[in-house]
Amino acid sequence: MSSSDRVLNAGVLGATGTVGQRFIVLLSQNPMFRIHSLGASERSSGKPYSSATKWKMSELMPTDARNVVVKSCDPALFAGCDVIFSGLDASVAGDIERAFFEANFAVFSNAKNYRMTPNVPLCVPVVNTDHYALIAGQRAEMGLTKGFIVTNSNCSTSGLVVPLKALQDKFGPLKRVVVTTLQAISGAGYPGVASLDILDNIVPLISGEEPKIEEEVLKILGGINADASACAPLSDLRVSATCNRVPVVDGHTECANVEFAGTPPTIDEIKQCLREYTCEAQTLGCYSAPAQVIHVTEEEDRPQPRLDRNAGEGMSVTVGRIRPCPVFHVKFTLLVHNTVLGAAGASILNAEYAAKKGLI
Amino acid sequence: MSSSDRVLNAGVLGATGTVGQRFIVLLSQNPMFRIHSLGASERSSGKPYSSATKWKMSELMPTDARNVVVKSCDPALFAGCDVIFSGLDASVAGDIERAFFEANFAVFSNAKNYRMTPNVPLCVPVVNTDHYALIAGQRAEMGLTKGFIVTNSNCSTSGLVVPLKALQDKFGPLKRVVVTTLQAISGAGYPGVASLDILDNIVPLISGEEPKIEEEVLKILGGINADASACAPLSDLRVSATCNRVPVVDGHTECANVEFAGTPPTIDEIKQCLREYTCEAQTLGCYSAPAQVIHVTEEEDRPQPRLDRNAGEGMSVTVGRIRPCPVFHVKFTLLVHNTVLGAAGASILNAEYAAKKGLI
Amino acid sequence: MSSSDRVLNAGVLGATGTVGQRFIVLLSQNPMFRIHSLGASERSSGKPYSSATKWKMSELMPTDARNVVVKSCDPALFAGCDVIFSGLDASVAGDIERAFFEANFAVFSNAKNYRMTPNVPLCVPVVNTDHYALIAGQRAEMGLTKGFIVTNSNCSTSGLVVPLKALQDKFGPLKRVVVTTLQAISGAGYPGVASLDILDNIVPLISGEEPKIEEEVLKILGGINADASACAPLSDLRVSATCNRVPVVDGHTECANVEFAGTPPTIDEIKQCLREYTCEAQTLGCYSAPAQVIHVTEEEDRPQPRLDRNAGEGMSVTVGRIRPCPVFHVKFTLLVHNTVLGAAGASILNAEYAAKKGLI
Amino acid sequence: MSSSDRVLNAGVLGATGTVGQRFIVLLSQNPMFRIHSLGASERSSGKPYSSATKWKMSELMPTDARNVVVKSCDPALFAGCDVIFSGLDASVAGDIERAFFEANFAVFSNAKNYRMTPNVPLCVPVVNTDHYALIAGQRAEMGLTKGFIVTNSNCSTSGLVVPLKALQDKFGPLKRVVVTTLQAISGAGYPGVASLDILDNIVPLISGEEPKIEEEVLKILGGINADASACAPLSDLRVSATCNRVPVVDGHTECANVEFAGTPPTIDEIKQCLREYTCEAQTLGCYSAPAQVIHVTEEEDRPQPRLDRNAGEGMSVTVGRIRPCPVFHVKFTLLVHNTVLGAAGASILNAEYAAKKGLI
């Protein structure tokens, strides 16, 4: 029996936070995983999950999590877990994730700490699973048999790279991308954004977000070097991002202007390219892989967060308003579910992929 | 006594609509004007303004408008008016505004119908009042002594051109501008945007808005031809606009990326340039001219619509997040009060300017 | 094979409206029904459902509805339907529903037109399915073999009567109820509430809603007369309702103050009573009957619409903040999903119940 | 020259908080006061107000406050102040306000700490300034010449008591009041309510709020005892309050059901009574006293927070939907600006009144 056929025991770090709660909802519906261990801060440890958590999901708390006793995030307490999902805050994720990695766990992280580390895959699972080739080197360096770290990207990056990857694969390198985001409040966690800051208002800054997008895109759309010891980010693409917080619960909207390095395709060719885009996670039959990676909408007032964020159970990206750009070649608007494909869902599909490839 | 010293009798067309209501609020506070006549559709005519109008302003309805009996929009009924403000919908504005113009009225219009007509000033009063030189030609062509039409621009255009004009005046021509807007619901009138479309949501389309911005900017930032018979729009600047509707009551936020044609200034030079920008309406002492045309904010999470839309009583533009752009030269975020500088307030200041210049 | 075991062909009238769209979503997930025919206004008829409809649900449009060609609402065109669900507007529902009834169809209506007709069940399916005894009389009067009309109640009434029924059954008659509602915008259809009326705002009126609640409660909590020819509304209970529209997409919140006619129970007895409440639709195994009719929450800041509206797939009522009332005996806050148990879901469960009882 | 004719030096405690910011806005517009000293926590002291404060008002920060250096809340540092306004949080207000009182300052407090102290006026300045008679006793007890404490009420109480007082004065004692509130987020301060709790949502609990309303109403509508040593709250009125937080920035909406102890007046008599209600602060010509204490609106969908909260510059209460109650005698909906009449504005008018009466 291959590892991909058995149910994997999942540990979730940062389980009581917003990303952690999304992990719980998604794992409880996923036949490949069983919720085994939940980790959080000392304040929560020792309590059943239901009382340790201020639940904020629209879905009811899954029954298979309610009574799990929360632990502190110590690898010694997570024996029996096949895979570790981390929804930890960046302020603590660095040390804890490293400890789990060194303790030979397969770690899937949402935190930013290791995203730009050269031998760590920064993986949007519908885009660049070829970066998993870095894992062998990670293990060799540390003398590990099973441990590794895979990170997923910033939530806005996750949406943006999907159509960009499709375009790059089909029409060759991109030259310049200008993107302006309208990001949902759930991306800031809880309590996160104060209501006085966002009711009848826009906040035109998300601290640290723009540089993340501008550099993560280059790594994800790039390749890896010849001996698979490090990633090889793109050096010829320039990206400029502007990020706004808007009064929307879930779903990031992104307005992109794109210039190709070579002869640009027509609008129809672009639409067809996006519609036809597929990824290896689909081919392998991963449970969370969306049937359609990119939904291209012809309705001129779409995508909209409330209506489109659940496309593909939150794992698809919806792209609309594909039209010529008077300054570059094409402009379009995309929508990504920021806590599914943009966070917990990406980690889970990353783990499914790793299991299918025999890495777990 | 010069015309600018007497109180002018104002007529308002489309007085019961959203723009019309803003006209009423602003005129009631303005010592240069007296609300004289109010025009609306046949359905409203004959009724006192207070009962003809579904009032939607946060300010209480001014007492000097409550009992004015609404008329139909027939020039013969507006004798005694020195100036006509039109908040009419584009579907009817074309014929009605022309009729008032031909009947020798000074018409200040918010509608799009005549904005791109070559001999009609498309005037943001803190930007391009030099286009008033077209008025002499308008009158000559029609044999009028007092009549003319001045339009103001689309609400998003109104905000964007202000810093662009300051930069162009100081640092020479611009080459490319990419702008993404987050526009308030009041811009769509009443009932306008359905609540099911905008609560917990973004609408990524405002029909017809993007081409307006892309072409109006060129006309406003351009000049007029040698014999002042027509405007001379810029031909070397390219503008790409993407417009979104967001759940904000008043105040359009705009994220702009700008490339200069020549050597770009530093960020500090740009800030200084914007801070020092002045316009002739200020010099002339127009009542509605803001003390500061552009507020440059150093707080990194500003401008915000709820906090900044009333800067300069809604007649200033607030610009923040001025920083280098990895793709072009500079990017920044601006905020404009869409129904004040972006609509009724601009018309009123246009009229004040015209009066100061002896055109009314 | 009993009728309840076969799949029933469903026709939906008013299929393109907000309630109609909810019918489509719920029916597509329900194994007891097959979407057979869709009716709407003349403007839509002849078009595939996907192009006739401005879809506003968060769920994607079900594939089994997309290509159904919309018909006009003529009974002759609905041959083959076992059951008719009406989401028609009250302005047209009266005549059309009557025509289907007279054409021998089983009609389940959301409109107000026949709610107070004495021999028509006004049925909240988790509360008063005993009123189905009126159907025999309906048929006899018209000489029909299969036709009848069952209505469901106003959306706010639907939520309120559930705990009231549980309390009345256990502790005897109620004397006085004061209820204030905070109702979601989806209850007003599309375009419905203008965004300028509800962003950063409350509308303290829902036209005609308060009398509906005040009289529908009496009919639903009452019985039927001896020969089952008419309902027998309560005459000793007095209800006072105040209705507000709030900026919430789905889910009506209702704050109730209740006085018992007799000795009041304790708060703990009330909680236990609500938790233990069951209904016949559950016993019969109806697909849409919630596992738990009433969720009693002990968290003091619940129920909340975003977090609790999907309890029991929208078919449960959540009741919280059960505490003594200084003026009456008890006060509490309840939440009902206004378009599920409060509208389309109630009709569907009503139909399931009728099928189980052999009435379809 | 009477004390009411000179400009008073004002100190503001808790000046950087939400209530403190409202004090700054209102005082800067008020000719009776000069902003003299600003106090806040140790963290802020020593900094200019503009840098110590995260400004959240829609009005720009007044220039006369920007450069005031913030102090710690020590009475010794406030020499030169004629009056002290406290916007302190209840957690620290008790000790600090007492220290200022004992240091012989006239203290006007928004905190709850001394509201129910028998010899402290709990004063809504358009309702019960007769309670100022308690001040002589306060001073005598402590041997003070100038010091006293006056508190204002909870923000929801402030709105509710205004029409209740008018009705009680005209038609005699009330017997029972049931009130349900829909309260704005600004009432919770900053950061206050998390956006994830209130976007597309209602929070049906405001901790501790309901008992405050239920007991404060009795004190405010009551009198004082014979020797003016203590207040004499009503004992025969019963009040039941239910409080909700709603997604509105400013303005509390309250739905009230009222029963009179004696023969109830007609609806028209009630409307006339409310319209004709006046208070002593008006008679004395206090600057902040509204021209009309109660605005009675006949428009059936009013009051609305966005449209009516600024009535009387936020110092009026708007009452609408006055209609018979099927359970009690009358029901109506009222709106109060929660940070003006409901907080800082009330304190300021209380101080104006005290000055007019020679108490400062």
C-alpha cells in the first residue's frame, strides 16, 4: 500500500488562530487526513479545543476537533503525526517550525519565515510543485530521513501567480506586472483589523505585504538550479504591488496589468490559455485539487468575492475582465480565497501532493 | 461693483437627485449664491422641494431649499437665474443643457455629454481654469452674450489629475499612468448600487468609467489651440484605468503608478512639489477654493476615505504612500471626495472662478 | 413503493428571483426532488436559466438548472411536475398560485397572499404540520384529487414561532410577546435595499412586516377547528413586533421578551425545553429536517448571523442569551436563516412532509 | 462679569481615546472653552497630542490641540484648568477622578464609576439638571469650595431618557418600558470591536450594558431627596433592555415599547408632547443646547443613523415611528448620537450649564 492510500495523522500548530481554524474545517472534510494533535500557545494547552478557541468560522466547529486537548508546540508531544501543518504567527514560527523539521517531521508552513530560504520550496500547489525537488537536498543537509519544510506563499501572491504561470508557460516570459489588491479582513487574523478602521472605509496599507508579493512571485515563477540545491528566482520580471484592506470577510480581489517580454497573445488566446491550464496535483488525483484551476468568467462584473470565492471549494482562481491594457498588453481582475488557496488549503494540497509522490 | 461681489441667483437642474442634493447642501452654505430655482423631472414639478425629494445626505435638508417649488427643466422658467448648475442624468442632460446654453445661460454641468466636445472646457477648477479661454469662441459661434457651457470631469478623473498636473507642471511631461480605483457608492446615485451587490463584496466594474478616465485626463492635462477654438489633448501620455466599486459611502481611493517622460524627480521632490501646488482659484480668493489643494500625508496608512474625505471641506485631494515604483518611477494613493471636488463642489468653484473673471 | 420513496419532479415559479435562486440551490442538493420546470415572467421565458438569471447566491449555479429553459407561469406548461414551489412576488402570486391549485397541482408558496386564508395551512414545518389536516377540505371544496396550497410564513415569523411553540407545548399558553428584529438584506430580494440606505446605517422600517408577524404567530401557534375546515388562531396572546433592516447578508436576529399566562418556568427549564424540542418531520425522516430543531447556545455573545445562520444547514433556529426579563418572564435572542427555514427551505420541508404523509 | 461670560480653561483626561478625541473636536468649536491641558496614560505623556494620538474622527484634528503636550493625569499638573472633562476608561477613572475632585476641580465624567453614587448627579443635560442640587452636599461633605463630580449616563440611556422624561412630565408616571438597542461601533472605543465580529454580522451582547440602562433610567427620571443629600430613583418603573452591536459607525438606534401608569395619551398627544419638550439648558442660552431637544419625524422609515445622527449637531434626539403598541400603549424608535449627546457632548453641556448657574 502506498503512503498516498492511507489516512495520514495530521498535527496543526497554531490551531486556535484564524488560519488554524481554517485548517480544522478543511481537514475535517478531507478523507486523506485525520486530526491527530493540535498545538497552540501555553495559554491554551491542556484545554479541549472547543474551550481554547474563539471560533470565528461560518462553518460550525467540526466534532472531531472539539474534544482534542490542545498541546504546546513541542515536537516531543506530536509523535504519531505523519504531517505537521503550521498556522503559527511569524513571531514564533521560525523556531518552532525548525524544531519540528529537525525532529524529522514533514512541515507545511503558512508563515513567512522560511519562504525566501533558497532550499525551501515556496509552493503554490497548482503552480510549482516541481520545486519539491529541493526536498532531497534539505534532508541531506540535515541528515534527516523524513523531515522537510514546504511553505506556501502570501495569500495575495497565491492568487496572482496562477494566471501568470499559465501565461508564462504558454507565451514565454513576462516583463512587467503592476497589481493592486483589495484584500479581505480575514487575512489579518483575529482580532486583526479594528471595525472603526474598515466600516465605511478602506485602509490603503497592509504592512510588509507589497515586498512579499514583489519577491515571492519571482521565486514561484522561477525554477531551481542544476543540482536542485536552491531555487533560481526570475531576474528579468519586475513586479509592483499596491495592497489595500477592504470591508470584505473572505476573498482577495487583485487588479493586474501585464506586459509580455515577447509578442503578446490576443485576448482570446489568453482566455483559452487560462481555461486550459492544468497542474500535476490534478493529474495525480489529489483530493483538494480543483477540477478547474482557473475559472475564466465572461460576465463583465465578475469576479466578486461574495459570489466567486468558493469556486472549486476555494481552491480555484477566478479571472475576469480580461481586456487590452492601454499601457501594457493585457489587464484583468482575479479573485482568490485568501484562507483556502491563499493559506490552509494550499498547505493541505501541498501535503496531498507530497504523499502522492511518496515524500510522506 | 464687480459681478463677483454680488450674490448670484443659482438654478439647479436635476435638483432631487444625488448630485443635485449635494448642490443644495453646498449652495446653502456658500455666500456667493442664493438658491433661486430648482428643476427636476415632470414627476416632481409643482411640488415643494422637501416633498419632491428622497433626501439622502447626512446633512439635514437646508431650510432655504425646503419650500422652493420644483419646476420642469425649461429655460423659460429659469429667468432670474445668473447661473445654472446641472446634476442631470446623462440620458437627458444633452438636450436640456443645450437648451439652457442657447437661451443664454451660464451652464455648469456634471454630465458626461459635452465633456469631450472640443470647444467645451472640461474643467477641474484647481487644475485647468486656463481652458476658460474657450468660452469666447463658444459664444461667438452661437451669437450669445452670456451663455456658455463648462463641464466638470468624471469623479475619479477629478482626483487623479490634481497630483498629475502638479507633477507635470514641475517635472515635465508624464509618459505612462496605471491607476486602479476603489470608488464609493454615492457615485452611483440613488438607488444606485444594490446592497446585495456590495455588502461583504466588491464589484470590479463601473460601466463606462475606465474609458472616461483614460481620455478625460488627456484633455484636462492638455492645453488649448492657438486661436482658443478647441482644446488640444495630450497625445504622448498613456493612461490605463481599472475601476472597482467598494462598500464606502463617500470618497474615491485611487492607487496610481506613474512614469515620467524625462528624468524622474526624487520622492522628496515629489512630496514638496505636491505640497506647494497652488491654483488661480486660490489666488482670486474664490470662496470654495481649498486653502491647501493637495494634502500630502506622511502617515503610512493614509489617506482613508472616512478620515480624509472632508479635507478642505471636500475640495482638497489627499495623497499618501508616495514611494518608488519597481516598474515605473513613483506610486502613490490618493483620495478625492467624489461628490464635492468630484462633482457638485467642482461646478460651484468653476462658477465662482467664472464670476471672478467677469464671465458671469 | 410509497410516494415518499420516489424522486419528485419539482417546478419552481419565480425561479429567477432571490427566493427562486435559493430554491434552485436547495433542490439541487436534495435527493427527493429533481428540478423539472422553471417558471418566471414573460421577459425570461424561452431563455436558458443561466442567461435569464442574475445569479446572486454565494453557491455556484447548480449545473442541473443552467440549461433548463424558463417558461411562463402557466399550469399547462408544467405537466409532469409533482410539486410546485412558488417564490413569486405577492403582486402576481395570487392569481398564478390559484391557477396552479385549480389545475390540481400541490402548491407550496412563499407569498403572503393566502397565508391568512382560513383553510390554507400557514405552516412552519418544524412547528405546525398538524395544520395539514386542512388539505382534505381544500380539495373537497374545489373537487380536486391532488391539488392544494400550503404557505409558509414570513421569514421573521418562521424563526420566532419555533421557540414559542416549544414553550407553549411544555409550559402552557403565552400571554404577551414583544419582539424586535434585525433583518438581513436578502429578505428584500434583488435589487431590494439600496446600498446608500444600509451602509453605515439601519432602516427602522420594513413595510408591512410588523402586522404580518403579529397575526401569523397567532395562526401558527393556534389549532384548527373541529371539522378541519378552518384554522383557529389564538385569541389570548398579544404580540408586538418592531422590524429593522440591518447590514447583514443572510440571517434574521430577533430579540424577544416573553410572558407566560401561567406560572413561569425557570431559565434552566426553558433551556432544557428548547433543547429537547422535536417535530414530526424529524420522526418521519424528512431529508431537510434538522437533526436539532433548536440550538441553545450558552456562549453569551451568540447567536450571530455570520456564525450561526448555517446551523442545521439553515433549518435550525439558534437561541441564546436566555435570561430573566425585568418586565416579563424571560427574554432571549434567536437567529433564523431567512431564506432557508424562513423561505425556500421551509417550503421544501413542507413538501417532503406532505410526500411522507402520502399527500403528493 | 459672570463666570458664564468668560472663556473657561478645559482639561481633558483620557484625551487620546475615542471619547477624548470627541471632546477635542467639540471643545475646539465651542466659544465657552479653551483647550488648556490634555492628560493620558504615562505612555503618551510628554508627547505632542498629534503624535500621541491615533486619530479616528472624521473631522481633521483641530489645530489648537495638535501641539499641546500630553501630561499624565495628575491634578498637580492641571493647575489653571477651570473644568476637567474625563473620557477615562472605567478601569482607571475611579481613582483619578476622585483625586481631581478632592483637589477641588469641577469634574465632568463619562465613566461609569460614580454614576450610581447617591450624591453624584447622573445628568443628561437636556433632562435632569435639577440634580445639580446635589453639588452643595458633595462640597460640604469634603470641605471643598469648587470641586464636584457630575457624571453623564451610558450612551444608550442618554437617548432613551429624553422622550421618557417628556412623556413622564406631561402624562405622569410610566409603568413598564421594553427597549432593544442597535448600537454603533464607536461606542466601544478603539480598537474596540473586531471587524471579523461585525462585518456581515450582529453581536447580540454588549457586556454590562443592559443593567446600566435598566438602573440609570430610574435614577435620571427620579428626583432628589428632601435635603438634597442623595438622589431618589424611581421605584415603580420597570425597564428591560436588550443591547446589540451593529455595523454602524456612529448613532445608536433604540426601539422602545412603553406603558403608562395612568390613562395613556393618544398618539397625536404624544407627538405634540415630544415636539414641545424644552429644557433649562436651552432657556439659559447654553451654547451646546440644541434648538430642538426632540425631533419628531413623520417619515415612516426614519430615524436612520447616517441621516439623523447629526440633528442638532448631535445634541438632539430624533424620534420616529410613534404608533400604538399591541402589548403596551405606544412604541417608537429613537436615535441618539452616542459620542455627542451620549458622551462628550453631554459633559460639555453639563459644564456650560454649571457655568451659567455659577457653579464653576
